[in-house]
Amino acid sequence: MNLLLNRLPIICLFFFILVSCLTLPQNVRAKEVSIIAVGDINLGGRVNSIIKQNGHFYPVSKLKPILNQADITFGNLECALSSRGLPVANKEFTFCGSPQNVRTLQAGGFDLVSVANNHSKDFGVDAFLDTLKILTENKVKPVGGGKNLDESFKPILIKKSGLKIAFLAFSGILPPNWPATKTNPGVASLKNMAEIKKAMARAKKQADLVFVSLHWGIELSTQPLKQQEQIARQLIDSGANLIIGHHSHTIQKIEIYKAGLIAFSLGNFIFTPGSPKGSKSVLLKVTLDNYGFKSFQVWPIIITNARPEIAQGETAREIKEFIKRESKIEPTQLQESGSSLIYKTYRNQKNSLFKKLTRAYFFR
């Protein structure tokens, strides 16, 4: 009895806090938003013919149920969408899709796509401007490119589940005349650190969360460069909550840095890869709340005839093992869940631990 009386003040305080949390107004409780991010999307080249033969829904038909699971869906558009222009000179690979191919993005439920890459101006400035217009008119927001420098670095704001997310995209792979200038259309350059700092400051001021897409690295490499790691961590330190990388056409590691998440490369998505390595990919779903990154789920993907689907058998095992090994995440934290891997942040685990300790303290 004396022991119970000694603990009575603590018990009362505990239940006061518990009741207070449960009765908080909805607008005060933690809010959550989920984002699905995929790899490179090329709706030009051979994919033009595949879509023409099989329809606009074909490339996303195997993954539509998963793509619909998030509040926001994002990808990297590695082509122009236009009926104008010619391939730029002295460039090995140039891609331009039919303007009608925007329907594939709509079919996949894409809310926005990055145009900050080394293919968005493949068919010249007019085709690039057509791409921006076609995307916007079809309610797929372009990010990382614009009619001038200010437009290309402008954060794209989306509000979902009571949270406002600012999206930015920068490209470090820059053919001649690719970056936007004060008077010329183009993409946001990853090399323009002065503008990046200003864009990050605007994004933090305007939104609750900041998402950054980066086109960078070495093609077909499965490892990010040290410089990439430094840039990504600097961006997290500057206020980014989530960084998604593209360009290598391969899967690279996922890193948890402080309160942020960095996926260095998701590989391809809608593409006709030139190598078996390029046919393996991942689909990433990230959940964020008022405090930042909370959890992620990753599915192994295999691409056949420009159509991604959930990988099975040995291929799925290889992709999952790669993510586990390269990401250096504790095995107890990155767990199998059906065909995917799931990670929950320390905040989730801490809450669970709090419950266990509370139970042990009061009922031992």
C-alpha cells in the first residue's frame, strides 16, 4: 500500500498526460503525409512505340494499386513531350515523346515530375517549353525547370493531409546551354549553390516539409560519389527532409542522416534499359509528419518492355539484399513485409519502448 501511495503522484501525472494527448484537437495532433517516388521515366524513344501499340495505361498497369497508396506520387521525366523540335547536336541519346504520352503519367497518378535532368531539352527550347505547358495543362506539376532562372528554382507547393510540402529539383548533369538563366528557359543547376541556398530558404519558409530531387552521379554505378554524400547531407542540414536521386539508372543505397532520408538513386521506372542492371529498380514510399521523416517502405522492381512490376523470386531477393547491405541499416529496423521492406524511425521505436517501460514500471 505504501509503495502504491508513493507512486500515486507519478501515476496521476502519467494519466493526466495520457488524457491530454488523447483529447488534443485534430489540428494539434501529429499530421502525416505519404509520398511515393519512382525512378527515371522515359516516354520517348522505343517507349513511344510500346505505348502506341499497347495503350497509355500499359506502362503503369502492373503497379497502379501501389501507386495509388500515397498522397503524392513523384517521378523523374527523362524526355521532352512535344511534336516540335529536332534532336540537339552532338548528344548520344535524345528522347522526345508524343504530347499524348502525358496520359501515362495521369494513369499512374503522378502529381509532379522533375524536369531537372539532362534530357528535358533534348529537342530544343521550344519542345522544352511545350513539355512544361503540356504537364501543367494536364495537372502534372513540373519542378526544377522553367522559362527563366526564377521559375526553375521556384519551390512547387502541395498541401496534403494538413501539411504543406515544398518540392525542389536540381540537376548536376548539364549539357551545354541546359541551365536556366535570367532570360533563357532551362533547368535548375545543382552547381548554382547561391540559387540553391535561396530556394531552400524560400521552401523552408513556405512549407512544413522540404523534398529535394537531384539528378547526379555516374551512369551505371551502384555507388554514390563522396561528393554526392556531402551534398545530400548539406541539404538535410539546410532543412531538407527527403532527398531522391536519379541518373545512374541503377539502384543505390538509402541513407538515414539525422532526421532526413536520402535515396541516392531509385534506378529506372518506365524505361527500356540497355543492361540487366538497369532493369532492376525500386519503388519507394515515404511517410513524413510534422517532425519530418517517419518511415519508409521499398518494393523491388523489375522492368520488362518498359513496364515495371514487383520483382519475384531470386531477383526480388537480390534487390532486397542489396538495399540491406549497402544502406547499412540495422537488420532489426529494416524488416520484411510481404513483397517489400519497411523501416520505421527511432521515434516510432521510442514510443514503443516508452509503452514497454511504462508497463514494466506500473505492473511489475
